[in-house]
Amino acid sequence: MDKNQKMIELRNNGSKELTKVFYELLPNECLENQVMFVKLFQKDRTIYAEAHSIITDDKIVRLGF
């Protein structure tokens, strides 16, 4: 959350539409109670987070290439 108690939105920076498809292909164990590596970027005075990897206990799933 930012200083205004607004959550940082997860969004792609650019035209990486393929990343959305990756979320649908991931098993549930990769989507619950895991760590997500993101890069922050700013657009129109708003900060967004772009997902790059999901880190589990035994693997790293990269969402980009």
C-alpha cells in the first residue's frame, strides 16, 4: 500500500500480453502464499508493479523472457 492506503496495482509495462496467459497456466501452488518478484514503474503519477517471477520453496517461475 502507498501512503494514501491505496494498493499498488499489478500491471504490465508495455505490450506484454503473453504474461497474462502465464497466470492462467500456473498451478494453484504457485499462486497462493508465495513471493512475487516485481519491478515498480510510474505512469501518469501512479506507481504500478510489473510481475517478473514467482518464488516458491523449491523453484523460481519466470514470467518474462
